[in-house]
Amino acid sequence: MTAVGRAAPGTRAAGRRHPAWAAAGILALCASVAVAVTIGPADIGVGDVWSVVVAHLGGGTTDVTPIRDGIVWDLRLPRTLLAAVCGAGLAVCGAVLQSVLRNPLADPFVLGVSSGASTGAVLVVVLGVGGGALSVSGGAFAGAVCSFALVMLLSHSLGGTTDRVVLAGVAAMQLFSALTSFVVMTAADAETTRGVLFWLLGSLGGAGWTDVWTGAGALVLVLAVCLGYARTLDAFAFGQDAAATLGVRVTRTRLVLLCATALLTATLVASVGAIGFVGLVLPHAVRALTGPGHAGLLPVCALAGAVFLVWVDTLARTVLEPQEVPVGVVTSLIGVPAFVLVLYRTRRAR
């Protein structure tokens, strides 16, 4: 029997561990959110967090003071939940794009979405595009969509192959990055420049419940779509020709998955800015635990990304307190050595 028809023993063993990893991930995520909300200058315990959440969900009253109630419900909880949503979404997008593009270096920003979002946000903040009717998040989302549309147009005109998609994404990324730098350098004052650069490096400081629900809705929708294509993503591992032989409609499937991941990435980047390395490193780490099968890989990736970014954001807002470090800086500091370790492990495996 060929490799297509028979899974390796290690892969089968990893597949049997999917429910265990998923259960561990759910427990770790719940514990991480509960504990992360308590960390900060205000003395708040896990019991206080639970009491506030139950009260706001209609389960009764709470003895927590109004100030602490506001800290939990209006500040820390939406920020922590948005971190979980963003981490989950970026990790899932990275796993899908690495399979669809057959490129281990692919991440959610390979389609130019991040740079386009940055340009859109800068145009709103610095030049006032939209006349006040367009928010920073709206401008970022519009910029991300424009960048992705340009990538799809370029890649289609160049032949539509996976390497052309990546090259078109690199070109769009450089173009919109240059536009962002030009606008900031020529039209922004020092204070505006500082605020823009903080957003470009990734920040969860302005998180609100609207961002949480919008991001969570996009995550659930895209994750459901990607899980529906799990077996197809497994087929892509053997190449597009092999996938076509197995009955996969390669072009249509690739377009659907690229659009889905771009939509989710644009939604997340519009809320928090560019947070790198989550979608690049975590899928590789999770594959070592679950194996390459996407039915197990994608849910565990989502949970791992959520837990990871919850703690990264907690570190970012507390390590230099009262000053806050951009989340993207922390993910890069952690992600670079982690990615080097993954590369060494991959090399030894070969």
C-alpha cells in the first residue's frame, strides 16, 4: 500500500491523541483567561472575576466594588478574550496557508493583508481619509481587502500557481509598507507617529467587546470552513497534481481557503494591528504533537494560539509596568528563537 493510502505509525499514534490534546488545550485556555485577568496593579482574585462574569451574564449580584467590576468587565476581560481570539485565528490561518501554498514559511501576512491594513489605518489617522465617518479599524479592514484583491489579481495574471501567489504577496507587502512609511514621514507629527507605530507593532490596549464579538464570529466561521476542507488540505500535502488526481478541485478550493484566511486575518489585524510569528511558528509546533492531519491540527492550533497570545499579552502589559510593550515585539522576541528551534528539529528529522 502506498503512503497515500496508509498512514505512518507515528501519525496514527498522534491521531489517537487528538481528543487528549484538545481537552488539555481547553482546560489550559480557561485557566489562562481566568488567571490572566487577575494580573495587574489592582488586587483582583479569580473568585472576583467569576463573580463579575456571573453577575453580568444575569446570574445575580456581586460584592465586587464598581471600580473592580469595571476593571474586570470593561478592561481586562475583553482584552484577554480578544488576545485568545487573535492567537487562535492567526495560528489557524498559518496552518491552512502553509498547506495550501505548500510553503513552511507561509503565515497569515504572506498575502499582504497586514501591510494593506497598516496603510488603511494610517490614511485614516494621519490624513483623515473618510472624513470622520471611517474608524481606524474600518480603514484597516478596507486596506487589507484592497491589498488582498491586488494579490489575487497579480497572481492570477501571472499564472495563478502557489509560488506566484507568494511572490504577489511579497510585492503587495513591500508596496503598502512603502506607502505607509511615506505617509507617516511626510504628514504625521511626532505624537501621531508614535501612536501609529505602536498600533503597527500590535496592541490590544484598545480592546472592547465589539472587537471580541467581531473577531470571534469571524474565527468560528472561518474555522468551520477550514475544517470542512480538512481532508482536502491533507491531500494538498502530496502536491496539487496528486490532489487533483484524488478528485480535488484545486483552483476553486485554493481560492476559497485563501479568501477565508484573508478575511479572518483582515478582521483581526483591523482590531489589534500586526502581530507576527504566531501563525508562522505555532502550526509547526502543533504538528509535532498531533501529526499532519488537519482535522486534529486545526482545533489544537486554535487552542495553542489562544493560550500563547493570552500570556504574551499579559507579559506585554506587565513586564515594564506602567509602560506597555507592543504585543508584536514580544511575539517576535519569543518567536525568532522558537522558529530557529523548529528548523533544527525539522533538519534532524530529515
